[in-house]
Amino acid sequence: MAATSPIMTVMLRAVEKAARSLLRDFNEVEKLQISEKRPGNFVTHADLRSEKILKEELEKARPGYSFLCEESGEETGTDGEYRWIIDPLDGTHNFMGGIPQWNITVALEKDGELVAAIVYDPIRDELFRAEKGGGAFMNNQRLRVSGCKNLKEAAIGMGSPSFNNPKAQELWLNQLKIILPQAHNIRRFGCCALDLAYVAAGRFEFFWEQNIKPWDMAAGILLVREAGGIASDLSMGKNMLAKGEIMAGNQHIHPQMAKLLTQAAKL
């Protein structure tokens, strides 16, 4: 891998160490699939182990930084400028089912602004990284969003709401009602951070999801922006982390999809 900044080196070491632990656990999960016992508790422990490794490694290298993590929540450090945003295992249900579509994601904020990000897919050994103003990369390859302009030819990624949230489910169904006649190539992989990385890599032209947490999207936001794309909330604003929603895409498809999602919200 090409030379990286000191902060990116710190992040890489932490993520790679956590990935080794998760890969060992994933191999065990695959064995559990053929037994009668579902691997839910085992995966929970794998998730917690990954988060523990990440926090220990990052804290050791940068003591005093704050944390916002999926499992342990928010911890305020002595350094008021910086905050790590971590999902130690994004795509938990895929992991639990032995489906090789999951990742580790770490982002760094400075005074509320995203400045560094990693989304790592250990199964494929694809490491997506970005620093503010420095571009986005997958391993050593510079990333650029797709140049596709035609919505009917675009690959669209999406998330879906929990089925114990009827209001969100109704909105999602209305969105599909409006979007499907215009965009046929829609995918749901169940792995928000990796979906956003795929937008940055030009594999998807667009992705949207609602009712999600900051750690699901923080790293992906910076990846998309540094790859030349647009990341916004569904009102075209910048309050993604606060609102718990995101739409991200290239310069051509993003505005087209934003218009359709606005129509759906009025149904």
C-alpha cells in the first residue's frame, strides 16, 4: 500500500487487527450453520471483541480522543477536538448467516467534521480509505464515482427499515412504488458502509437508507465525497448523522433520485 499519513496508519493497524479476529470467528460461524444451534450469541461476542480491539488500539495511539461506537455507545475523551465513530461489524445479520458481505468501519471527526475514514471488507481484502482533501482509495487504486447519467442503466443500492417500524416501512414501500418504474437495477446487500464504499468505487451509482446510526454511514460519507460524489440527507442537506438518513451518488444520478424520493415522501 502507498504511503499513508500517521493517523491513517493508526487506523489501518487497528482495523487489520480487528479483522483477523473477525475472520477467525466467521470461519466458526460457517461451521455453526449446519448445527441446530443458531450462532447469535457467538456473533455478539465476535462483535464485542472487534470493538474492544479497535478501541484499545486507537486509544493507545491517540489517548484522549472521544468514541461513538455501536456496542458501547458514546465516551467523551479529554481531547475535545477529535471523535472516533466505529462500527466493529457492519452487516451483522450477514455475518450470522455465513454470508460473506460484512465489514469494519472507522471514521474520525475533528470538530464535527469528518476527516478520515476506513471501510474494510476482510473477505475480499478490499480496504476503502479516504482523508479529507486527499482523495479516496481502494487498496492502492484511486476511486472515482461512476459517470453513468441514465437512471434506467444505474445500479442502485438501498437499505430497508425494520419491520417493527410501520411508519418507516410505509415510506419505504412508497419509495419503491415511485422508483421501481424508473430504476430497475436495485440491490439490497444489508451492509450500509460497504454499499457507500461501492458508490465511491463506481459499483453503485446511488444508495439510500433511513433510520440508521452515525456509525453506519460516517466513513462512507467521506469516501463518497472524496471520490467526487454527493452525500446528503433526503432534504439535500448535510444533517445525515443527526437525521439518521443518507442518499449518496454521482453528480448525475443523485439529483434524479432525490426528486423521486421527494415525490415518495408526499404520497
